[in-house]
Amino acid sequence: MLYYNWQRIFRAAKQKPSECIRIARALTFNTIPWGLYDPLYKYNLNAFIGESYLSNPIDLLNSRYSKYDICIYMAIASQRSLASYLLSKDTTLELIHSRVDPTSYLRDDSLLWVDKGIIHFKFEE
């Protein structure tokens, strides 16, 4: 389980998908920068823990999907309610609660899909 704050990650990574994935990997695998010249060093003092969650981040971060697709997945997943997950283990998001239109980001082989007004996440089912 990964708890994160997407806005902080996105802002610190300067909207670069590769940097967003680097931060998410560091949070997931508890990576410590090995030195001053490690690319993770500049993110070392930032707190990225928040109320957004991924229940299975390891499979997502090790998947074959592009960094852009993974960032879209994390951004839309960050809109889910943590309280709802803790009470009912529901990992979906209702389409009316999404601040962006995910259908503009969906592809045929996507990490997300919409069924009857509910957004489903591939690695959360």
C-alpha cells in the first residue's frame, strides 16, 4: 500500500512523468539516495505522504506501460476517497467525482476503464 500526495509529487517533479515515477518508486521501495549526485537526493527532504493511495503499487511500477500512462493512473487514483477504501475496500471512483474527464486519456490497452459511470483501475482489482 502506498500513501501519497499527487499534487506535491507532480509539483516537485516539474510535471515530468519520468521524475514522478522516480519519486513513486522511491516511496514504494523505500529507496535512500546513495549520495549527493543521486537523482533522488533532491527529493530527499520533501514529504510526499498524503491521503491518496495505491493498493498495489509494485505491480503498477513494474508494468510495461508508459510513464505517461502510469502518471495518468496515479493522478486519477489520487481523487479516490481513502476513507471509502478503509471502510468498504472499494478501489473504484465514480465518474462524477473525477475532476478531469478520464475518457480523454483512455486508450484501447489502458490501465483505466469506465463501466456504468464507474472508473476501474487495472492494478487495484
